[in-house]
Amino acid sequence: MEFDEPDVDLLTQFLFEVSTPELFEPVTVDVCRRWIDRLAQA
């Protein structure tokens, strides 16, 4: 798959944040919905 650079940056940020909830926030339904919205707008 090919991604534009801004999409790669956003995907990288998503993966980092959900893989380290101790640094950001726990993964909840609300967090997932916000990320879905952000990724859909990209």
C-alpha cells in the first residue's frame, strides 16, 4: 500500500498513542471514535 507523507505521520502518531496509554490516555471507545474521525478526515 502507498500512503502520502501526512497520512503516514498520522498513522504513526495513532500507533504510538494507542500502544503507550500510560503516556497518553487509556484506549476507550471514545478515544477510538476520535481517532476514526481524525483518520477519516485525512
